[in-house]
Amino acid sequence: MAASSEMLISAAQKLLCPRKKRLSPSTCLDVTVQIMAVDLGVKPALLYDSNAASPEQLQMYLKSLQESGVVTNPLRILSIDENTFIFNPATIESHLDDLLQSKSLLLIDVCPSIKQPALVGFEKATEDMIKTLSEFFKSELEKGFSVTVLGEELYNDWNLCTLFGILLGYPASYWFDQTKGFGNCLCMTPLVVCTVWVKWQTDDINHRCCLYSFSVPEELWSEVQSHVQRWTEHLRERFNKQPVLTDLCFSRDTVTLPSVTL
């Protein structure tokens, strides 16, 4: 790989710099590794939330990564309700198709009207959302645009928390009835937080990065543990197919928070 850590940090700070607020060197390398994971098919998409960089700025940064050889696939950008995702077209299509065939997505109902979180089956509304999303990707990718916008007419009735969990490839997503509000019943509920770490090591880079982080209510852990374990094994299989990132490791902690924002 030709790019040095200094080059990558400099490019990120220059191109992803809204209102003169520069990213820290560590955050620059985090963003690079996350994008590499998407490029390598280790994860289907990345939600960019390091700062307020626009889709156009992200597009310029992706171009610089491709020119330096860090990224080799034609990654695309998706904008949803002012949230920006970077995705791998091949991986996201395969991921959505797999969900439709296996119906393996776990949904956790956290509506404030119920006393405690509850598992929800793979309902028709969820299946229809994934089908529509899959058709949208296939249609938009044929147009060849680098930046794609998911219109409100499509996602207006969807729960964005659930949608984002699907796009990011989590084994479980939270759901609540957003027509009745955006609260949840996770206040002071012990949560099992699962985190996945990787390392990117080259001649002058030795950077550890969080690749995935998601939570499941502790009281449901015994019911979802085997599902998360299968997800972990599939992730390891994808990880082992690439030679760039190393030291895949998993951690699990339990936290209790006075409030949880989804």
C-alpha cells in the first residue's frame, strides 16, 4: 500500500473538514479502517458520524482513497434523512438477499408502552421494508450515481433505527412505534454491549479500530445468544477472506444507563 499514515490523516483533515473543525489523527484512521472494512466486504455499510462532512466531501475523500489504492471497489454514498452511509453495492445486495431468504433478523420491541423489551418475529412489514430497500438499491445502482438519496416517500413509514441496524449489518435491531413517539423502555435496563475490534498494521500504521458495536437487553441475552454467535461466525468467515485487516476480536460488557437514545 502506497499511502502513509501522514498522507491519509492529511487527506481526511483536508477533505472532511466542515467549518474548519479538523478530525483528530486517531479519528481519521478510524474512518479509513471502517471504509476499508466496507471495501473488503467485512461489513455492508458505514454510517458516517465523525463530524458534519457532507456527502460531496465524503465522495471526494473516497476518490482520494481509491487513487492511493487503499480502496479498490466502487463504493457508493447513500443519504437518508440527513444521515450519510458509505456502502459496498455487492455486499449490501448480498446482505439484503440473505436476510430475505433466512428471515434471521432479530427485532427487539422497546416501545415505552411495554414494561420490558420483547423479541418480535420477522413480520411482513419488516420483510416488505427489506424488499423495497433491495429493489431501490438495484434500481439506483443501474443509474451509476456516486451519491444516492433515499426519498422520504420510501422511508416515511419505516423505523429508521431498525433500518439503520439492517444497513449496518447488526444481528439485532431495535424497533418502536414511531407514530406514537420516539421514546423507549431501555431506561435503567441492563444492556449487553457487543463490540468487534480489528487492527490495521502496515509499515508505519498500527491502528486498532472498533468495527461493530451493538447492544441487546440482558434479560433477552439467553434467547438471542445463539443467533449472535452465528452472526459472529459468519463475520469471522468474511474477515478471513481478506488479507488487509488483522486481529479480529470480540468483547462483551454489560452497562446500565439512565437514558438510551436510539
